[in-house]
Amino acid sequence: MVEAQDKMRIDETMQALGVAAQKASASLAAAGNDQRNSALHAAADELRHRQADVVAANAVDMRNAEARGLSTAMQDRLMLDAERVDAMAIALQSIAALPDPLGRVIAEWRQPSGLHIQRVSVPLGVIGIIYESRPNVTADAAGLCIKSGNAAILRGGSESFQSSLAIYECVRAGLKVAGIDDNAVQIVPTTDRSAVGYLLSSMADTIDVVVPRGGKSLIKRVQDEARVPVIGHLDGICHVYVHEKANTDMARDVVINAKMRRTGICGAAETVLIDRAAADRVLPTLLAALADAGCEVRGDETVMAANSAVIPAVEEDWSTEYLDAIVSIRVIDDINSAIEHIRTFGSGHTESIITDDASAAEKFLGEVDSAIVLHNASTQFADGGEFGMGAEIGIATGRIHARGPVGAEQLTSFKYVVRGTGQTRS
């Protein structure tokens, strides 16, 4: 009986969130760009004003994370300090500085009938955003939805619950300052997993799209259970391919940054592929640098022969997202072998080629079908902020609607505006 009552309360809570979001979405979509930007600036001001409160709330989450035995990488994703709170405020201001994504005339033409037709950008509507660990997603997701005129229902991970609530209160205050219905951004007020199930399966009448951001199990659950469209990505199994004509020092620097700058983000490199023709030249330098950086290396026979500290790689390593100071390294025959390896084991997220050969670079960029492909740059640039998009909700690896960093522009759809002079169809 108690369990049934709890389920009823969850259902009622979630349905109320959906109804309120749907109502608020109309007023938010009608708000001008200046008003939406005012909300973002006010939210940024609140984050700075309440910085101590946000950090204190995060300290509670961090203590709980340590007690639960969360990995070092997960705790790094969770942790907030004054610098990271300020970075969230800066991100909101950067989103505000972006061009208005709404009302853009994407295309226009005139038909022989005399009809003038425009394709014009509009909001998606109400977006459900489900994410894990990183509390800064609360600010980024809310900011991008406000900028793009979409109402948002946020559901952060249980490990970041207190942090996300504190950040959400800053966003809510910003909406009020700007005179926008503060139900335009709401947060699921429980860590009960059944709330996620209800959002995915029973809110198609009030939610237009779901965006998941998290690990493989979360993404799979969303894709399996969602009854609304999903914008999401699977693993971030990112590759750095060191071509035979790569500069050795550049290869070392890019690989170290791609793997070790932040090991717990989806743009961190997990596998390094090295041309056999470059292995003798590159491997000693690279393996020494990885060892100095504290990175465990799992490699094939050639890599193992180059350094006794290398652990034998097994087949599973080529498709593993470590999110930790671990990397797998494989020596391959040529660029075609590299492309085939990525096609077989990659997740379609981000891949980089290191080479001084322009034709090889163009071949790689053209034939590798991932959301982001780079030449002579770290995979850790796979980030909406680094792309000049202010922030992102995530990196979409699908091919429908959005792909790559999902920023404000990617959270819009379009409608056709047709102007005539009294035409009738024969």
C-alpha cells in the first residue's frame, strides 16, 4: 500500500512538472532575445552571489560520493569549487552573447504561384534532460534551453542532487528577475529512479524531446524506455591516430592532452593507433610521457615489446570507455587499417589524426564518420564552449536532428511561413 502511494506521488509530481513546463514554454518562446538574455545574466549574477552556498551543497554531495566509493574520475566530475562555479556563470554569459537562435530565416524562396516561403527557426518545446555526476550540466542545460526558448525539466544524478538544487535555485531566481515564468526551468525534486521511468514512458503529452547525458547504462535505459524522440550519445570511445608522417613531439603532446587533461570527460581519448612505420620512432617517447603522467597503458605485442610496463590488451579494451588514467594502444599497418579500426570499435564521437601529410589528413577527415573529426588537435576540444557555442548539453552521436555539440541552435526546429496575395490552388 505504501509503495502504491509512493508511486502515485511520483506520478502526480511528474505530471505537474510537465503541465507547468508546457504552459511556461509558450511564454518563454514568445519572450524576446533581450528578455531571455536578461534571465541568463541574472542567473550568472546569482551563481556568483550564492557561490558559497553552491560549494557548501557540493561538499555534501562529495562526502556522500566518498562514502559510496565513487571513483576518483567520478568525484572529479562531481566536484565544484569557486573556480568551477565562476566558470558556470561565465558559460551563462557566453550563451547570452550568442546570436538569437529563434526567428532565423534558414531559407527562403518564391514559387511560380507567387507564394513567398520562408523556413524559420522555432523552439522544440519542452525538453527533458537526464544527466549524471556533473552538476555544471544543470546550469549549461538550463541556459541553453532559456536561450533557445525551450522549457526544461532537469533530472540530475542522485550523486549531485544537492549541488544541482543549489544551482537550479540560481537559475530560477534569474528567470524571476527577467519577468519570465520560472516554471520554464524545473528540476525533478526526487532521486527516486521511478521518476525517470515516468518521464520517459508517460509524459509524451507534455515533453517533446529527451536529452540524456551520462554513462552507457543511462543512455541505454533512455533509448529503451523513451516514448518521445531522444537526442543522445553512446560511449565516448575517442581515438587519436598517429600517422606515419606525424611529428613525434606533436604526437606526444596531443596524446597526453587528449588522454590526461581530464580523464573523466566524454572527449578523453581512450585508444591510440600508431602506424607501424612510425612505431619505432614514436612509441618510446609516447610511452615514457604516459608513464610520467601516471597513465596505465594496455597494448598489443608491438607496444608491449617497446616497454615492459605495458599490460597486454584484450579484445574488450578496444571498445572500452575507461574514463580514467588508462589508455589502449595498437600498432596498425596504415591509414586504411586505422579507419577500419575506428569503424569497428568506435562510438561515433570524436577522432583525431596527427600528421604532416595533408592528403592523409583529408582522407581521414573525409572517411571517418564520427560526429567530430580533428587534424593535429586534441580530442578534448570536443566541447560546445570550445566550438564557440557558449556551452553544450552533450555531444550527439546520432544522425537525426542534431550531431556533435548540442548547443542553443541545435535545440531548435523550424516551421514554414508562407505569404501570399490571395492565391488559390487549382
